Amino acid sequence: MSFIEIDFGDFVEDFGLPGLAIGAGAVILAPILGVPLAKAGKPLAKATIKTSIIAVEKSKNVLAEAFEALEDLIAESKAELAEAETQRVVTVEANGS
């Protein structure tokens, strides 16, 4: 059992004779055009990878700053809640005495 199973009957039904002709042409031209296309594609692939790495690094920095800002907001909110609770306790004690 092969990893990829191709039913050529379905292929011809789905893509018709033009699809079969394009596939045959690609098989015939692949050894001729494959090496030059691979050599031309390598710099493009490397540039794409470099751009992706830069984008990931920048997004890491942006996310780190966003999490830091979120942590600051959480800390400020907790402090405000604690202050409000303290004022409520002081008010209750002042009224209860």
C-alpha cells in the first residue's frame, strides 16, 4: 500500500483531458526545468524564511509589551479593589462604634 493512492479514472473525470495533458507536460518538463527553477527559487525561499523570522521576533516583542501592560492593569485593579475594601471596612467600623 503506497502513501499516496491516485485513481487515474477519477483524475481524468475531475480534470478532463486538459488536466491530463498539463500533468503529462509537467512530468516531461520537470527534469529539464526543475534545476533552473530550483536555483531561482532558493533565494526567494530564503528571503521568505528570513521575513518570517523577523515577523515572529517582532510579534514576540509586541506580545510581551501587551502582556506587560495587561499585568499593570491587573495590578492597578487589584490595588483599587483593596483600597475600596479598606475604605468600606473603615466606614463600617466608624459607623458601628
